[in-house]
Amino acid sequence: MSAEWGERSTADLMSRYVAEGTGHGVPREGWRICLAHEFKEKRKPFQARDVSLSNLWDHIGLGVRYLKWWYKKTQVEKKAPFIDMFGAQPLRQIYGAPLGGIGGGTITRGWRGEFCRWQLNPGMYHYKTVTADQFTVCLRRGGQTVYQQVLSVERPPTLQGWNWGYCGEYAFYHALYPRAWTVYHLPGQNVTLTCRQISPVVPHDYQDSSLPVAVFVWDVENKNDHDLDVSIMFTVVNGSGHKNDKGGGHWNEPFHLEKEGQAVSGVLLHHRTAVNPYTLCIAAREQSDREVSHQTAFSPKGTCGDLWSDLITDGRLDSPTGSSPPTARGEKVAAALAAGCSVPAQSRSTLEFCLAWDMPKITFGSGEREHTRRYTRFFGTKGDASPSLSHYALTHYKRWEESIEEWQRPILQDSSLPSWYKSALFNELYFVADGGSVWTELAEDADVSGGVRSEDGGLPAQPAVIKEYGRFAYLEGQEYRMYNTYDVHFYASFALIMLWPKLALSVQYDIAGSVVQQDPTERLHLMSGRYSPVKAKHVVPHDIGDPDDEPWQRVNAYLIHDTADWKDLNLKFVLQVYRDFHLTQDSQYLRDMWPICQAAMESEMKFDLDGDGLIENSGYADQTYDGWPVTGPSAYCGGLWLASLCVMCKMARLVDSEEAYRRYKDIIDRGSAAFDKLLWNGKYYNYDSSGRELSNSVMSDQCAGHWFLRASGLGEGEYQAFPKEKIQSALKSVFDLNVMSFAGGQMGAVNGMRPEGVPDRSSVQSDEVWIGVVYGLAATMIHEGMRDEGMRTAEGCYRTVWEKLGMAFQTPEAYCEKGIFRSLAYMRPLSIWAMQLALNTSQTAQTTSAQTGDTDGSRDGV
């Protein structure tokens, strides 16, 4: 991809920006957009009507069964379906970096400044822009207000007493997660405001990263030759725009907290719902030369002119004492907080705000169990932590920033890495916090072992890593509402294992405990129309549950397929176990997981129908693409199988089981020969070995097994499953066909491509681009010395999602070349961290080779 195209697409996002200057402290790298920008391309979500006529016949049964299930779920049970094919979220090209740490809920602030996406109840999203949630600036000179403006480009039909319609051409937004900057030039005032938002998402930090807080630091630059008094007002509604905001009983109260020589004050907004009540908190830091004032309660309807006049009169609010009365049913209440300071001529001053929310105890949709969030270990479970949370955030955010900068600096300063990659790498991390994520303490009576203890080939009831670091879950996607969907976590897990490895291991223990369990309850699976058990023994679950039910207790919310027939889930578990050990060197983890891995592999053996050491597929049992039939051994699952055998050989040696080593070595030797014989066509691995018309389609993800071997320090020497020359040939074929022959080489890699250079349209997903798969493919290319090809492949996805389609901070699972996308805000794109691991690994290998003189790889091997 040409550098000119990349520069042009970036410039397009800023083309309407007319001001000069870049604000205070805004980094060079990241995603930058003018507040006046309008995205030209408007896409629609994939829905049932988008199934082509050629695929419709194969899905009629599924459609009828889904419709019946959907009706019962929504109209009878009054629940939200875990996937809503009739109510997909429309594309709103508005989102910015989310606020808050990991697992305590998130609030998303759009790139134009609106508060517009809410996940306070765990895993359940609410998409509503709350008009009154705003920042307003007031400038005063010589005791007179000369300028007062809501810092919003909107002109809403409500709150007409406020001055709306800030000119977006004078401002831009810049995101480098977990921080973001908005720079406002105030027209005619010679004043620049830089709002920096900071969330405590800090790698390898398991305390502050769990906090439900965000800090807004306002740098005020006065470029005039006279002094100014400047106030910033923060207004917030008690609620999230949900119907329960009018449920009654909500109330506000001011607070002041001083400890350790530091003081903060603000307003607490108590939201008293019957389920999962919480307190919002807006706070500002008090200092000798700063004035903090508040309005405890105001009604966010009508013109709301009184509040506007209160600020414009003297740059401060009236600051009444006492609490507001509880709201009556049908009413809403809001609060305001103002902080002001003097800014001398030609100088800069700073104002600091915090937004916090305290929902310490949560229940999921079933209401069966109460869980406590991770941050309560440090701030208590009583629901009174908001003042302490805001005080802690306002007195510790500088330390968070130091840690964030130390982590990001080596990558940002690496001149060999392109700018788009630096933006993608950090900004895609938003999903760790904003993936419906929940991080809870392990209950005292919890047993994650599934009832099979260590001495019987199982796990401890309470593994040390979960006791110390808690339980973690994130959604497959904001629209695909299943926690820890395992076939997708396989890709996304690179972000966790590299940045929060204890959380990655915690997820693995939870999954391992469910492997030995079974749920014989018969239920209808919508694809096949057959009844079969919810969960089979010794099979990795598809997911650990729906947040609208009871996660961890009832797994496999996914009921489209019978996942007991899926070949890849157990294999992905085995591969992750060894990769995680390789990256953490946690020997206790390896010992605990070894018997679970053995049981999982034994469960797979039944699919070796010919006894040739290679498992087979039938029907739709391959997880790859819905509606793309798989018959016989396939490149995808066959490759995962061989890679799993390879890591089992390695683990057998590590646990001193020579018998297991010999067994797995025998199978891999036979399986590798069969794999090459049945699937290799001289250039790449065929999609499957059925011999049907489309079995020789080129699958972009055909080297997934090898990718995990390389990510685990294997794939060469004794622990090699695939010939190097064949892997490189296959990757070259994928690059030439799936990447460069698709959409002019500018949209990443299409899932399936015919050898003649046209997309495979034989299923509803084969002609899609899966962004997370593309990042994994790019990582594989980098591992194999094809860095330029890998970077170009991944760049197409970033440019398409972030710069062309307006999907910032909602990267979807998939898009087609034209027209549609599928499943916004999806887990899998976190796999971009696999690219960073590949870059780290290749850099280390080059350094080692230079030091040892092994420039031809002759000393490679384990």
C-alpha cells in the first residue's frame, strides 16, 4: 500500500480543520479527526435479509427455527436475544475512547464530546446520547463574562437556554488509548483548551486497572496580552439515558473529602434502581488558586436557563448545601460542577475533573447470585466508595500516565513501525475494558474445578491465580452477547497474555474447570434442528454464558450449532495452554493444565476416522464460516490438530512423560504425512479434502496452527509440524490472492478466494473480511520473514475501519467489499497484539543471530 494513500486517508479526517496549532501535549501518533468531519460512506449491518438467494435454501430451516426462538425470547420471556438478527445496531460513526478501567463498567465519550455508550450493568449495552452530559467553558475579563460556550457541535432541541453549536472546524480529537485529547480553539478569543482524558488501563497492574474512574485534565492556554479568569463546568444527568432514569427515587448530594493533604469536592448522584444500584460522581481537585463550585440538582429539561445564568454571572455556581429530594416517578435530575482559575497573559493553567461510578455488587440477568467487582478489594463493597475513588484518581493519575508512557514509548519511538500500526495497536485495546468486560472477586464458596480435583486429573477448587487476581470475562462482541467465546478468544487472547497475563491464566482455569463438566439437558440447536446436550464432557465450551442469564454457572449460551461437534475448541485450548506457559514460564499452571489437555486431546481422537493421525470434519462442524460446508480433513482444523500434537509433545517432555511423548510423536508423524497428501496442492493447502468443486478455495486462515507454534517458540526443528517452504508458499498465495486480488489490495484479506482470483461466495461468511483473522495472518507473515506483506495486509483493515467507514472504537467482526458489515465492537481484533509479539520475536531472533553469528538459521531448534 502506497505511503501516499495512507497519508491522504489520514489527511481526509482533518481536511476541515481550519485552526493552527496542535494543543498542549498531544502526541504525534494516534487516531486524529476534526470535529467537523463527516464520513462519506454509510454502511448497514448484516441482517437475515442479506443472505443471498444462492445461500438461502441452505438456511431456511435455521431461519424458521431462529424466528420461533427469537419470538419466544423477546415477546414471551421479555429478554434480549444473545444475537439479534432483527435488531442489529446501526452504524453510528461517533465513538471515541471509552472511560473507565477494566471490568467495572464503561462509559464511552464520542469523538465530538458526547457521552453516548453505556455499560454499567455487566455485559449489557445501552446506546443513548445524554444531551445534558457536557463540558462548558466560561471566560471572564475584568469581572465580566466575555464568552460562554457548550463545547459541543450539536444543536439539540432541548436545553435551549444554553449556547450550543460550537464550530467543529476549530477543534480536533486525538486518541491513543487509554488516553485521548480534544483540542478546542475558541474563535475570536485567542484561547486554546486541551482536554486530556485518562483511564487507568495499565499493563501488569491488577489494582488501579480495575477502577471505574476517568480523569479529565483541562489545559487552558491564554495567548492574549491580558489575564483571563476561566471556568469549566461539567454537567451530568443522574443516569444513562435509560428509561429507569425516570423511575423515581434518585437523588444527589455534594461532598468534600480531604486526606493526605489533598482535597477534592463534587457531587454524588445516587441512582437507586432495584437491580444493580450505583452512584455516579463528578469531582474536581481543590487547590489554593482554584475555585470549585457546584449545583447539587437541576432538571435537565426545558431551557435550563437558570443554570446557564448562574455560571455566566460570576463564573461559579451557587453551591447549595444539603441533598436534593428523591425524584418523583417520571422526573430526571442532573448535577453540575465548575472549577475555575486565573490564567495570566501568555501562560497556561490546568483544571482537573474526575468521573467515577460505584456499582460494587452486581447480579446478572438471572438474578440468582451476587458478585463483587474486583475494585471492591481496595475500596469496599458498601457502595460509598465514590468520594475515595475520585480522590484516588485525581491524586494518582500522573502516576498512571507515567506508566502508560513508559509502556508505549518504545513502540511509539520505533521509526521502523508505520504510524497507522501504532494507532491500531493501542486503540484496538479499547475492547479489553469496553467488551462488556466484568472482573469479579472469587466467592469464598466457589469451586472452579468442575468437581474433579487435582488428584483425580482435575484442578484445585480455588486455583491460586483466581483467588489472587479474580475472575475475568469479556463478550464475543457488544452485539454477540456471550462471555469468553473461546474460538474467538483464541485470537484475542494475545492482548491479555502479553499485557495482563494473570487475567489470561484466570480465564484458562475457568475454561479448564468447565471441560470436565457436562450438562445433559437436551436443547434444540438451531442450525441442525436436532436436540442434543447443552455441554458434553471433556469438550471445551463455546462460551461461559450470557450476561442476561448466569455466566460461569450455565455455559454455552450459543445454541446455533452443537459445539460438541466442533473440532477446534479443544485444540485451541491446548495451543493456548502451551503458548501461555511459554510466555509466563508458570510451571504450576503447566502442571495443572497437563491432565486437562490430555483429556481434551483424547476427546478429539474419535474424529480420526481413518486411523491416519488426522482428524476429519463433516457438515458444518468446522468453526470457520457458517454455511461453508467442510468434508474430510481441512486446512484449518487439520492444521490446528497437528499444531496441538506438536505442543503436546513439547509439554510431555516438560512434565517428564516419555510415554505420552512417543504416543503424540507417532500420531503427528502419521498425521503430517496425511495432511500433506490430502491437502497440499503445490502452492497452498486446500480448504478441505472433499474434492468438491470449491474444495480448493484459498482460505486466508489456513496457517493458523503454524501461527500458534511460532508464537509459542516452536515450529522449527524437533517441534515442527509443517515444512517451512510450504508455509511460505501458502502465505504467498494468500497474499497474492486474498489480499492483492481483493478490493485493489486495500481492504485486508478476504476469508475465501478462488484460485482464479474471485472471492468464494459459497457461504454467507466466505466473502467477508474478518479483521481479527487478518491481524493473525499478518502476525504469521511477520514470523516467517514476510514483514512488508504482513504490514500491508493489516494496514488495509485499519484504513478501512478507522478512516473510511467511521468504525473507530467499534471495530466489527467482519465487513464485505461493499455495502455491509457484521457485529460491531468485536473481540477478535485484539489479535493485533499477536503482530507485536511476532515483531518482538523476530527482533530478538535477529539480535541473537547477530550475537552468535548464526545468520542462516542453522542453529535453530528447541
